[in-house]
Amino acid sequence: MKETSFVLRGGIAFSESPHGITTYYRGYVVCVDGICQGAFTDLPEEYKDLKLYDYGERLIIPGMTDLHVHAPQYSFRGIGMDAELLEWLSTYTFPEEAKYADIEYAKKAYEYFADDLKRCFSSRAVVFGTMHNEATIELMNQLEETGLITYVGKVNMDRNGGVDLEEKDAEASLQATIDWLEAIDGKFVNTKPILTPRFIPSCSDDLMRGIGKLSKERNLRIQSHLSENVSEIAWVKELVPESTSYANAYELFDTMGTPECPTIMAHCVHSGEEEMRILKEHGAYIAHCADSNMNLTSGIAPIRKFLDAGINIGLATDVAAGSSMNMIKTMLITLQASKMYYRLVDQEVKPLTFEEVFYLATVGGGSYFGKVGTFKKGYEFDAVVIDDSKMFSMRDMSIRERIERMCYNDADAIIKDKYVRGKKVFTSTTI
Ligand SMILES: [Zn+2]
């Protein structure tokens, strides 16, 4: 029997829409050749010969997608949080990323990153490397080993990075990108390249245009940052004076993508009506980074407005401006941020519900990878098994209540096993 065909039994929870969480107490979820066949109260006859793994009272939820995380920043997560974006970049981020010119340093640092990503709630991630080809290939090698499915980008930056973190010019940056793409061509199954212009202040007009062209020629997706911080937005307006908004500046360089080849834009904290229209028209994804946006005093993105407008949204940790790769914690901060937006900024914008945030962490970001993020039939089988037995309570709790409790108080929820496309990529040795 195939290793990627089996049945899991336990407390199952997943989203079928943003408005509800479907649950099964002691239910079954079936995986055949890495593809989910659905969840059931009683196991259908046709699956009775498959190997059954009974997880008892443990919870089984879909793997989560971290839509925006910086691997080389993992080493300084949780420190330097008194700065705002531009100071934070020049004081902490750029000096750290410059160290990745040293492949031995990169190798060691990425081992910690890849190992911790394997152990957390994410089964998929979209990752920034640095501008260094060798280090980025090393990162891809290590992520491939984890069994997780990722997009990884060699960063483009030919201005405002300082002497140690700046490519010579647009031509050199584009050539390095082509060299990187050739070096990894056909090498990976789980790890895909994504074009990664850091943000407009880091990339000359020629470089941005070149990346737009490369994306079209090779059908490659793009990730970048948009409207995170007010000083950054003012700077972009100076750099691209003909633009009508920051998103329009990306549009002018042909880097906003298409629904078939969608661009991810991290943050969108200060995106107004025009940027919302542009994001929607291009089928772009917003990577919502609530933890990061609080830490760097950037603000709160009005996710309710984006949701209502039908824009694609996923959640993201944005380490190291976000303090950890824990997507459950990211869900919590997303909820709290949306409540404060409602209370302090705009009472027309209702807070996100727990159901909506669970949906964004699983299906919202998962959809960037295709049919990913739920236990509906036909979806790729990514699952996380969670032991919450240490969370003592006198109450009899529903599966939905246990998931919510885990989000608001995650300290005692332990990941037991993690599956990606039906392959077990992690198992806890402590429980
Ligand atoms: Zn970022």
C-alpha cells in the first residue's frame, strides 16, 4: 500500500467558507495518493482497506500557509522592535542580510530556519532569501529536504542598501537572477523560485522594469512589499513621481502580475481605494502581517475592507519584523488587530471573526498554491495533528472551541505530526 494513502481519525476541523468551521468529533479524513478524499463521520466502505492512524482525542486541522517570511532575518527575531521600518532596515536588517555573502554563515543560519519551519503549523510558505545566489540556493536545498512546499526568492536590490547589500546596477541584478534560475533549473520538486524585488526604494526603475519583463517571459511569479509605512510611501512617491499610488508604481513597471501569475504584496497597511482596485484587477495576494505591523508601529491593515472587496488575502509572519513563525499566534494578533481597528479607527469596519481568520490562515493563503488549505475532496492533503490535552478545563468543549482556545492560549498546544501532500514531514518525539 502506498505511503501517501491512509485515513486519519480524530477531532477534525477545516473551513469550507470564511463563515464557518466544519468539525467532526472522532471523525475520519481520507488521503489517497496525497489528495484529500473528504472528511466523514463514518468511514465509507471504499476506504476501509486503507491504513488507519487513530489520533484519539487529538485535533486534526489543515496545514497553514505563511505567505511572507524572511529566512535570513530569523536570527534576530524578537529584537530591535523599537524602530520603525526604514530605521529598522538600515540598523538591523541590512547588516544581518549582508552576512549571507558568507556561505558557511548562511548554511548554519538556514539550518535553524528550515528546521523550525518544519516544526511549526505551516505546511507551505513564501520566503525571501537575500540578494546572494549561493546562499539562496543553499536555502532552497534545505527547504527541499524538509518536505514543505515553498516559493523562495533571491532578492533584487540595486540601490539604498549601503555598500554591503547592494547589487552594482540593474543589469548585474538581472543577470544574477538569470544565473540563479539556471543553477536551480529542474533541481527541486517542492521548492519553486519567485522573483523578489525587495521594494521600490531598493530597486531602480530599470531593475523593476527588467523584473516585470522577466516575469512575463518566464511566467514567474513576483513577491514584494506594498504600503507598509507612511515614510516609505512618501519616499516611493518621490522616487516614482509619475505614479498615482504605490501600487500604481508597481503597475507602471509591469510587476503587479495577473490572476494566472499572481503577485504577492506584503502589508498593504495604508492601501486605499485605488490600491484596492489595482490589487483586485491584477488578482494579487495581500500577505497580511499583523504582528510585524504592530511591532514596527506601521499600523493596522483594514482586512475586513479587503475581504469584502473580494481581494485575495493570506496571513503571514514576516519574521523578523514579526517575532515568530507561529501561525496560530499570527491568527491571534490578526484578530486582536482587527478588533482595535474597529474600536479605534473605523466603527464601520467590523472586526474579523474567528472563522474568517482560520479560513485566511488555511484556505486564504493556501489558494496561492492551488487546491490547498482544507479537507474538501480534491485538495492536496496537508494536515497538522495537535495535542491539547495539557489544557485542563472542567468544561466539555466542542472541536471549534478547542481550536479557538488554542489560538488565544497556544502555550500548551503541541504539534504531534505534520503531513504535506500526504507525506509525514514531522513527528514529535516528546508526545
Ligand atoms: Zn517583509
